[in-house]
Amino acid sequence: MNQKTDYIAVFDSGVGGISVLRHLCRLMPGERFLYFGDSANAPYGSRPEEEIRNLTLAAVRRLVSRGIKALVVACNTATSAAIEDLRREYPDLIVVGIEPALKPAVDHHPGGTIGVMATEATLRQRKFMTLMTRLSENCHVVMLPVPGLVKLVETGLAESEETKTLLEPVLTPWKGKLDALVLGCTHYPFASETIAELVGEGTELLDGGEGTARETLARLSQRNLLERGEGQVVLENSLGSREIMELSASLLQQ
Ligand code: DGL
């Protein structure tokens, strides 16, 4: 039986999910959060679907053994590969998975041109294809994979010349042409200043972090599992190095 005082587990392939954790902490300051980033195996986005699924299931099993009342999959790539398996394996657990914020983008800009930056794995998977097919009648979707950006964020170079050099050829051709740009990977909000500069002021940047936090709040509230205690955040990472722990802490504080 889940207890109010159990952790809310937050999982990502690395430090990216901290962009979601920040929304969760803001919305539910009295909760105990247990964040696990699998940086030793990041990036997930260039791996085959089965590998992503196996890595996700293994990480979640360890989290569940710690006593959790909810699981937030703060990784678009892991959500598309494994959310159905997770729901099957833990039918009584609250499981919330982040997805690219394409629906809000279309709602804000009907008939508009919408870019979606996400990992290669997210963009090729059935979950995203289904979403895109459903919504593409009302907009023009441009897929913008950016291999390499996750690694830069993982090494503390989210807002840097290296990021600008990587993104310039992908985003500059779209400068001033996109109504909205969906940041469909939880690592990308950490590079949002560089991204905004490259696509131009008129483009709205959207990510699913806040929506995911709101849904988690609603699901906990429905089951009367919200806690109004002291609040706590435990950060853990499969790399375990001092550098990755310092980076995690600094991204949380940003
Ligand atoms: N942060 C993850 C996402 O939201 C993916 C990063 C990776 O490729 O490992 O998709």
C-alpha cells in the first residue's frame, strides 16, 4: 500500500529530467523526491528501442524497491519506448510519462508551422508518429533531430559555443519561420537561451515539463496521496562521479 510519505520517483537517462523535477518541486514543495539519472548509459536517444526499454525497466525496478508512491518518467525517449510496459508491470502505481508538447503547440498556433526537436528514438517511435498523424491536419510539423545535444548538456555545456555550433546548421534555416518549437527532450530546456536566439524572437518555445508536473499533482490528489511535509530532494546518478553530482545540483538550482 502506498504511503503519503513515500518518495515520488523521477527518472531520466541522465540530468535532463531535472528540468521536470524543478516544476515538480515548485508545484509540490512538501514532497520527497527521489531523482535517478542514468548518465552512465546516456544518451538513450541513439539506442535501439529494446535497449531503451530494458535500461528503463531495470532503473525503475530499483526505484520501486525504495518505496515510491508515484513514478515520473521525465524522459520523452523512455516514455515512448517503455511506458506501456511500466504500466503493465506496476498496475497500482501512479505512472506519469512526459511526451513532446505538440498538442499545446497546435492549440496555441492552429494552422501554424511547428518544429519538434527530440531524440532520434523519440521521433521514429510509434507513439510520436501516432500523435503527429492525429495533429498534423491542423499544422505543419517539421522534425528536427539534434544528435549530440544531450551529450553537451551531460557535460555541463548546455549554454555554450559548442551548443551554438551544433545547433546553428539545424535551426538557422528556420529562423523567423516557426510559430512554435517543441523541446521534446528534457535535456533541451537547459539550452533554451541558445535555441531561442537561433530561431528568433517570434517562435514560442514549449516543453512538457510543467504539464507533466501538473498531471502528477492531479493524480496524487485524486488518491489523497499529497504530502505537505518538509520537502526533500535526493539526487542519484548511475555515474556517481563528483562532476555529475555537482552538475545535477547546479541544474536543480538554476
Ligand atoms: N532526456 C531524454 C528525453 O527526454 C533523452 C536523452 C537521451 O538521449 O538520453 O528524451
